Amino acid sequence: LWHTSFLNLKYVNRSVQTYDTLLLGFYSDLDLGCSNDDYIGCDTALAVAFSFNGDDFDENCNGAPGHGGNSPSFGMVSLNANMYAFGLVTNSSAPVGFPLTPSALLHRMNGRRSDGSPIIGSCIDPLAPETKYMYSGDVMDPTGFTEMGCANAPADRRFISSYGPYFNVAPGDTICLELALVFAQDTLGDN
């Protein structure tokens, strides 16, 4: 608990419409020391979205001090809702770039790329099944569906995670999303 903050978000339907299906989304930019050398991932069984350093040493960059050889990781754990989807957001205008239109945001919250194309659950097998969870593999498996398994260069990483769905949200209804924001400091000298 010493490394955890709790966040309670409330969505109140103040419109006059009943929404038959509602997803709550959370955009995160978790710069860990040097923002240019991070990775992201998710664990759907634990309902956690996380960021960690992409190499063993977090150097200074962009005027921000690095953490050195004991880089931290940061996770967002949903305490009361299912993680519905998780996706990478880059600085590019590519299909994994920031969603710039309502339809692109809807695609991202539904576990697709901004252009509506699917996320394939493998870095090497184009015939792998579709998934709503990018980089959901075990980070300890160097061949899994992770940033390391995909041989991605560490970079400035962001993500969108969505939660729900919530059904028949009537005018005046309130939905709470409770998140545990967990910080962990590396003690082994690796990432």
C-alpha cells in the first residue's frame, strides 16, 4: 500500500438519453524518468495496464532525470471493472497514433487500431487470432506478444485502456471506475 494511490472516477449521465452500451476509457502517458526508453503492456487476468523501462538503465533525457539502474514500473489496476481493451498510442499518425476523430477513438476503445483494423495477437504470425489487448503476453517470455518479443525499440509510450461495458445507462445514472495506481521500484538492476 505504500506504493499505491487510489483513484475513484465517477461518470454521471447528465443527458436525457439512455445509452444501451457505454465504455469508459483512460488515456495514459506514463513517462518513467527518461520518456524515450519505455515499454507498455497489459495483463488481462489482473486487469492491469502498465509501463516499464525498455532497457536496464534509465538515463537522463529531455531535461528529466533518469532513474539509473533501478528503473521503476507503473501499473493501473482496475478494482471494480473488467478491462475491455488496451492499445498502444504513438506519436505518429499511423493507425496506432493518437485518435483524432470520434470514430478513431471509438475504434481504439473497442480494441482496434484508429482506422478500424484489428490488432493481431502476435508479432510474427500474421494469421494469429485477433485480440483487443495489445502486448498482453508475459514480459518474461522473450518470444511472446510483448514489446520485447516484437523486438520494438524502446520509445515514448502511451496507451488507451477501456473498461466496461456498462449497459442501459439511464439519465442520472452514476458509474464508478476505481483504479489502483501502483509504483514498483526495481531491486534487481534490470528492467
